[in-house]
Amino acid sequence: MTKLYFDSRDELTCINPDLVAVVQANGNYSRVLYITKREIVLTQGITKMGEILKMYNSQTNRFVRLGRSIIVNHFYLQKIDVLKQQLILSDGNKNDIRITIPKQILKTYKNATIKSIQIKEQEEL
């Protein structure tokens, strides 16, 4: 299990990227939401978080940046509902997170997900 460490002037915060469902921009801070709904606020902005998760992502291919203010863990994707502007992330047990995201971003994410599934299916043939 890999852990990521974030050092600020007065704190050292450790997160488990495998449990991170969503990272949302919050001004110059980032709000990290675990799939268990535990919330952590980090002093790094969303751009810096994206860079850190990108390094981790090169091994796992989990994190996807949706727009300017949100990063989601694709591993937990349950449903994309473009009309209701809802993205539902789930661990398959009792933990669900619903996020409201603009239609155009969800539509782009949905199409990219479908395209990646089709590519994988063609590679397996």
C-alpha cells in the first residue's frame, strides 16, 4: 500500500491514494474525500495535487481530472448521469458519493470512458 505525504509548516499529513475518491479545489487548498466520506484538507492547490497524483497515476491509471476544480478516482466510477449532472462513485459496498458536475464535462468523461472500453475490447480480440 502506497501512501502519499504532504508537509506544511506545522503538519505532516499522510493519505492513502487507493481510498481517495475525489479531490476538489478549495481556493489555495484541496479537499480530499475518501470513499468512506472521510475528509482531509491539504494546503496544496488542485494543480499541485494533480501533479502528485499523476506520478502515482502512472502506475495505477486511476485519477482523472474533470475540469478546473475536480479530480476523481476512476476506479470507483459507478454511474455517469449527464441529464441529472450527477457522477456517482461507489466502492461496491455501502459507500456512495454523488457529485454534481456540469453536463459538458460529464459528457466528455462519459465518451472518453466508452472509448477506452472499446479500445480495450479491440485489443483483447
